[in-house]
Amino acid sequence: MAYRCFFCGKEIKEEHIKKKVRCIYCGSKIIFKERSVTTHVKAR
Ligand SMILES: [Zn+2]
């Protein structure tokens, strides 16, 4: 499962946010799960 930063748009590996949910590049705390296949956005 990959995540993506809301602000800088960089991909964040799950292992990077095990301890703290934060973008490792810009420090943003807003990140979302990335789905490569589906274009529909359905929050779970
Ligand atoms: Zn970021």
C-alpha cells in the first residue's frame, strides 16, 4: 500500500509512516492512500 502527500504529491511508503503519519519530504500530516487502479474515490 502506497500513500501520497496531499501537498507535495510525493509517494510515501507505508514503512515511513509507521511511527508518525507525516510526509517525509515536506512534513505535511495530510496524506492519503493511493490506489493505482481505481479512479473512483471512495473514502473508507
Ligand atoms: Zn509532502
